[in-house]
Amino acid sequence: MLSELESFKAGFLTRCVEEDTSTEEALSRIKTASDQLDALEKQAGIIDSLSKLVGGVVSPAVEKIINYGSAAAIFGPPILGGAAGYGVSRLTDVDEEDVDDIKKQELIDEYKRQADKLRQSKALRMYRNSRKSRGGVYL
């Protein structure tokens, strides 16, 4: 099995062959990649020396924060969404007592509407009867 560096080299050379690059272009790419790897190794060396300087205390703490942070980032939104959905469903939940109360209120409102309609109909009939001609002749 290849190490990370060996697999990078093999992949890099394979890509150069696939792209049909010339020897000079491949060498310039290798030089650029080598310079970039050296820069990355220097950066890694600085980070390692800083963590050794602190005594290795920062590294485990940072790793724990990253582990808990990634777990919270992964599991947090579904948990919060589920809790919010459950809360909203409980707030808008209608039980049987509420349904019965609503039915009773609707029935009372309908009775009131029908009574008003009957009163209006009676008043209209009374008005028509009072305006009805009685057949008297006026000279």
C-alpha cells in the first residue's frame, strides 16, 4: 500500500501522462508541486512546534471542541426542527372538548341567525298587511 506522499506522486504523474504533457512541462509542474509541498510542510512544522510549546494542552482541547462542534452541526438542526415541530403541533392540537365547544357555539350562532331571520320575516309581513288596501272608496 502506498503512503500519502507516494500516492500523490503516482496520481500526479498519471495526470501528466493523461494530459499528454511534455517532459519540460511535467518537470515544471513537479517543481511547482514540490515547492507547494515544502511550504505546507513548513506550515505543519510551525503548528507542531506551537503545540509542543504550549505542552500539547491546546491540541486535545481543540480536538474535543471540533468533535463536539461537528456533532452539534450534524445533529443539531434535525433535533431543533423536530422539537419546534412537536411544540407547534402541541400548541395547535385540538382535543375532543374543544371540538364539542366549537360545535355548540356554531349551533347557538345558527339559532340566533334563524331567530333574526324569523323576526325580519314577521316584520315584513306586518308591514305588508298594514299597507294592504281594504277596498274602501274615498271621494
